[in-house]
Amino acid sequence: MKYGDELRREIHSKGVTPLIGVFDMFSASVAAQHYNGLFVSGFGFAASYYGLPDIGFIAWPDMVAFVQRLRLAFPGKHLLVDIDDGYVDPEVACHVVEQLELIGASGVILEDQQRPRRCGHVEGKRILPLEEYLEKLDLVLRTRKDLVVVARTDAGDEKEILRRAEALAATKADVILVDGVRSVEWIRRVREVIGDKPLLFNQIAGGKSPRVSLPELADLGVNVAIYSTPCLFAAQTAMEDALRRLKGDDGRLPEATAGSVGVKESIALLERNISRNHSEVDRQLAGSSS
């Protein structure tokens, strides 16, 4: 099964491909019920696995192990993985790409930030010299066999955004991402600069970018939309609310109501991830790759 080719075909099909950010196996289990594509968010993984902000704490073996668990549980889903700056060193970036491809990732996003890195939607980002990033990107592109590679720039200066977008579009990267795009007009400007190269748009609640629907993005020429943190932020909101209610009711659990989740519903969700239940999915994948 060539997962990269499957995602590549999806990206080049009509409409916008949505990929939902997940932060652990449970959030992925919920998201997989609703969407065919998952985005392994660095923001979410840093929060879930380390309890730390997304400023460079992730160790690549931890991310690879997480993606491996995801692929075993969700053999039929697209998995796009945020690998930040490739974990600093170009050789490490290439090694991580090889590992991710072996375990069945569909694609990776490689950014042009330098350390200390920042979330793409906050201030204080610093970027590598363009030539240095292009060299790293080229090594990654020559290392991958099938994997989709998204070239990402975090440039903030308007002229530099367009210069870098044009330079990235001239490479063999599959998709271009300008993170932290501040307006619909700037989506149009980036689209014009990169020509026919597929364009990815990243939305995050409270971030710099506008809230845009999938039909609107399609009209703007966007091919892929990633939603980095809907599961993470919803989980934080729901947990805060549930614990406030529990505390306010002297520790008495709320009464079960229609649509609420209890032991039975949670177990039913998780049982779907047991590998022996994937036989039908495996047959479908075998048919699509023959």
C-alpha cells in the first residue's frame, strides 16, 4: 500500500481535502469516525505527550512511535505528520522521513523555522536563510520514495512570504503551506505566486488566519485544509466544564442522558481499533493497490 500516492491522488482530486488534527489515540478514534484524513499536530502532540507548549520539545522517536500506533489502528486513513523543522539537523530530518515512510505515514510537513521554534500562529518566529532551508528540503525530497512532502514557510514579512512561496513552488515538494496567513486576500496572492502547485491552508482557533469554509477555500484555489487543534481545544473545554460540574455537585456524577458517553459507548469506540477488526479495510486497500 502506497499511502503517499493515496493522499496525493486525494489532493489532486476535485474540492478541498480536510485533515483533522489529533493529539492522542483517543482523539484520533473520535476524529476517524467523521473524517478520512488525520493530521498529526505538533501543537497537540506536545500538549498531550509532554504537557508542554509547541516550542521544540518533541523528540522524533516519540513522534514516530505515535504515528506507528495510529497507522496500526487506522489502516485506511490519510496520516499527515508535522515534523517541525525536521528536528534541526538535515540528516535527522531524512532519517525521520525514512522511518515514517516505513511505518505508513502518508505525508510530512517540513517548516523553515530555526530554533527556538514557535507555533505558526504566534509572534516571535525566526526563519532559516532560504538557501539553507532549500538544501534541507531537497535532501528530504531525495530521501522520500512515496511520501507527500509539504514545504512550509513561516515568513512574516510580505515580500519574503511571496519570495519564499515562489521558491518553494519551484521545488519538487508536493504542496505549499504559508502558515499564519492573515487574510483571504493573502490566500489569493500566495495562490497566484505558486502557480499550479497544490496549496494547503492551516486553521487554528484563535490563530492569525481567518475562519474560512471548505467551499470558500475551494473557490480560492486551496487544495488541502488542516485543522490543527479542534479536538484538543474541545477536550480542554469539555473537561473543564465536566470537572466544574462535578465539583459543584459535591462529587456526584451527572445522570446519564441520551447522547452522553458512558462505559459502553467508550468501549465500543475503542474496540474498532483492534487490528483483527480491520480485515475488511485491509481487503479494500489490497484491491485499490492492485
